[in-house]
Amino acid sequence: MQVRLFKPCVGEEELANIRSVFERGWLGLGPLVEQFEKEWSEYLGATASVGVNSATAALHLAVTAMRVPAGSKVLVPAITFVSTATAALYNQLVPVFVDVDEDTLSISLEDLERKVTSDCAIVMPVHMGGHPVPMDDLNQIAKRHKLAVIEDCAHCAGGVYKGKKLGTWGDIGCFSFEEKKCMTTGDGGMISSNRPELIEPLRAYRWVGIDKDTWKRSAKYTSADEMDARHWYYEVNVLGYKYNMNDLMAAIGLAQLRKLDQMNERRRQIIRRYLDGIASCERIRPLFPYQLVENAYWIFGVRCGERDRLILHLKRKGIATGVHYMPLTMHPLFRKYASKVPVAERVWETIITLPLFPDLTDGEVDYVVEALQTFDRG
């Protein structure tokens, strides 16, 4: 048996939406992006959202929206994808790496308190693997130190903490719709907030600084009510980026959004089966303290002191694995920003990501569990 690590859950609904885009003949930034932004905001409980081409772009622009002085510091967890930290560098800011919590692998609130200084302006909590950061406690720290809060929600689309959607606890929430995530647009991302004064300027930033997008200008081409030869006119007032989402991506996203809760529930069912299967293991334990009620987990993983041996054991049985992630302080780009993160440097050597996606069958899960149990007994 071959068991892959991730797989997008797409089907006829997505194909039908794509077909409608082809038939209309408008594939770029257009009305479906606007519709997807609206429906996503309603789902999330946010005032406004801006669709972009990746979560990396979302994080970059979210930091841009805060308009903090160059050289200010941004607090990020030591274990996360590189985009969390590069968002600071893109804005001429300095990443400060905060150690992670031993159990959740998310930002350590204790180390956060130790590393906040007067020149820190932003904190970027990451809901690692979908496990929520205690945002009420983090927000208290942020308020005390006058920090803006940007939630990196790349792993947790649809997740809830204490009855409130993740991504609405901070000033801005940033989401990933890359092909492996909780829902997909192929690639893509979203910036959401209940502070429209932060969000609305980003529409120009995501569209190379142009103050009107092409779809809205095109609507005036032949309108009898708009007899103006300068319907094409636009201005560029800010240094923008080619970060826009397009209607093909939004078409997929609209279909995926209708399936999101169902897909997250299927992931929770799979995780329960995994947890039951490894409950008796002595050398293998779950990656997170999984809470399988409203949380949206993108990663199921385990910890093992013989990680590399376990990876090879699973590979021989056709089971794909990954490691999410090594501490950012170990990458050459970030070495000059390194700080003491002893928990991150220790625990990352034990973590393994295992297959998790909605189409994973119970038989495939049981096959992975059996392989884990065999290794544990050996």
C-alpha cells in the first residue's frame, strides 16, 4: 500500500465553477474574487477580507498595514514556516524568535514576555498544525505592551477558540489556501479583519498599487450611464505588488468553502482513529494535545525519540511522512537574528507529520497505525 501525506479534496463542484469562469471569459481578478471575499468574511465573522495569491502575500501585506517604523521588531515563534518571519524582513523590520510551548509547539507566552522590548511593534502567533494559541492570554500580553496582533492562520481555516473563529482574535488574520491546507484554491490566501481601516488600503497594495481593479474599470467600457472617454483612468499612489487572487482561484474557493466544515470534521474523525490506535504505544506519542471538538487540524503527527529510524520504517512500508518544521534560527537567512530557543531546538528532532486529508480511508489509517505499532514493539 502507498499512503500519501496530503491530498486536496476536490471534485465536480470545483470543476463546475471553473467551467463557468471559462464560459464567462474572465479569468483574472474579477467578480468571483469579490464574491469569495464576501462569503469568506461572512463565514469567519469578519468585517472585510482581501483575496491574495498566497498566505505569504497575506502576511507581507498584513505587516505592511500596521505601518510601523523601519527597524521595529516583530515577535514570531521559532517553529513555523519561513513566511511568518520573512513578512518582517519584507517590511524592513527585525524578526525576534520566541521559543515554543513544549506541548502545543505554538509560541510560548512565557518566553514572549521575556523577549518583549520597547521597540517591539507586532506579535505574530501561529496556530501550529491547527492547534489554537490561547488568544485571550496572548491578547492581554499584546495590550499590555502595545503590540499589534497578526494571526497566522495558515494551518487552521475554520478553526474555533472559545466560541470565536481563529483569525478574528487579533487585528488581522491571514489564511492559506495552498493545495495541501484545510481548504484550497490551488494556491491562494486571504487577509481578514474587523478593522476595515487596516484592510481596505490593501486592495491597492495587492494590485500593483492601482486604485481601481481591471474588472471594475471594464464595467464602464460600454455602459450607457458612463459616457466618459476616460473610463480607463487609474492612479498608482503606493508601491504595490502583483499579489492578487484571480477568478479561477476564487471559483475553486467558493466550492471549497461550502465543504470546509465537512472536511474539517472528517479530519477530526481520522485523528480520533489515529489516537485510539497509538494509545498503547510507549515510544510514540501524539504531536499535539489534540482537542477534537471545533478545532481545525491540518497536521496529524507524532513525537518519537528515534524519529529518523521511524521515518525510514514508514518509508519502507510506502507511507509518506514529513517534518513541520525545523526551527527558523537554523536557516542561514535567520542566523543573525538567532536567540535562545532551547525547547524548539530540542523538540523538533522528535516530530513527524503523518498522512492526513479528508479522502484518507479508514483502511489507510489502520495501515499507518499498524506500522507505528510494529515499530513501537520493536
